[in-house]
Amino acid sequence: MATTDNSFDGLTEHCTDCDTDTLHQVSVQIRTESLKEENAEFSREPYRVAECQRCGSRSSQRMNNA
Ligand SMILES: [Zn+2]
């Protein structure tokens, strides 16, 4: 039986905790950075979150670097 399991977005990336390349589950989270209404335009930033499938360590990176 062919196993084409693409149920999650897995990527091999370097994990600083494992100090080696491991499989990471990658997702995007919208985080609220400011509760001030005046900054509503910039209040929600998409973050790319990668969770190491070996040690469970998470690393997040803001996708908007402008
Ligand atoms: Zn790890």
C-alpha cells in the first residue's frame, strides 16, 4: 500500500536543541502584538512556527520583516 501521508506540513530543518536536522511541523499563527486600536493595522502579525518532531522545541519567526 502506498503511503502518501501529507496530513501535515513536515519539513526537515535544523533544530538548535537537537543540534541536527530534524523533521519539523510547520504552521502559521496569527499573533496579536498590540492591543491598542490605533495600531490595529499592525496588530496582527503572521508567524511561521516550526515544531521539532524530535524534541518538541518550537521556534517562531515573523513572516513580515518589513
Ligand atoms: Zn529538536
